[in-house]
Amino acid sequence: MESWMSYSGSGFRPSNVPVEEGKVYEAKIEDIGREGDGLARIANFVVFVPGTKIGDEVKIKITKVHRRMAFGEVVRE
């Protein structure tokens, strides 16, 4: 029987999610969410990033992963 959850070092996460908590991705902010956070898509998966605006091209560190979305923060170099 195949499980929809898989174990990654930091806990359980849905197996079809293309991002991983703690990893860094490059993305472009495409929209603004209801709470004012920037919205990026990584492999068509929504990631909310506070403190960004449409058009920003940023490196995002994923801080929390849910089944249908994730939250991240901008990595400053």
C-alpha cells in the first residue's frame, strides 16, 4: 500500500510536494496573496514569501510546507 506521506528528516510531508523545508530555491514573485505576501510558484506549487513584490527575482528558503502551499523567506546574500 502506497502512502501519501513520506518521511523527510524534519518530519512528514506529502510526497507530491516539489519543495522541501530548509532548502533554497530561485523564483520570481508573480502575484500578491490576500495577506500581502508575495506569491511565487516552484514547479507550479505556490510559495508565499513575505516582504516581496511582484517582479522580484529572489532566492527563497522554505520555512514551512503544507499539502497545497509552502511558506518561505528571502535569502539575503
